[in-house]
Amino acid sequence: MTIFPFDVVARHIRKKHPGCPEFAVEFFAKEVSRKEWTPGVKLGRAVGITMDGLLRHQMTEYESLLLHGMDREEARRRVQPRIQAMLKVWKNRPESS
């Protein structure tokens, strides 16, 4: 199993997602670094899986769609544009005020 150190994960997120708020960097880094990943999973993939899953479950109506009887594939398809929009914003460095 592979474990990624918190500081390595946080540095990766800050580099690849410079628009990600610091509180979210800390949260995602903690989540990635606390798991044991299957051998061969690279850091970027682990971060992507974690961000996608947490955003899906916590920042979209995904859970509600499931509770209303929608199948998992359709619910994922419906919320994916919102997840992609959030990740796209985080890919860019925030403009200075």
C-alpha cells in the first residue's frame, strides 16, 4: 500500500490547483494522506479521486438525487458539470485584489 505524506500532498494541490482555498487544501491533503492507496496509484490520481468524490458528495445534490431514486450513473452524470466547474476555477491562480 502507498501512503502519501500530508506536506507532499498539500504542496501538490497548491501547485496544480493554485486557486483552491487554503482551508480546502488542508482538508483534501488530510483526506489523501490518511488513506492507504493501492500500489501504483500516483499522487495526482489520489488527489483527483479524493477531490472528485468529496465535491460530489458534499458540494452537489448527488446524495439527494440518490435518495429520490436516481441510479448512481445518472446522478454522477448530472452533477459532474458542477464538479468540473469548481475544479476549473481552482486550476487558475486567483487574481490579486
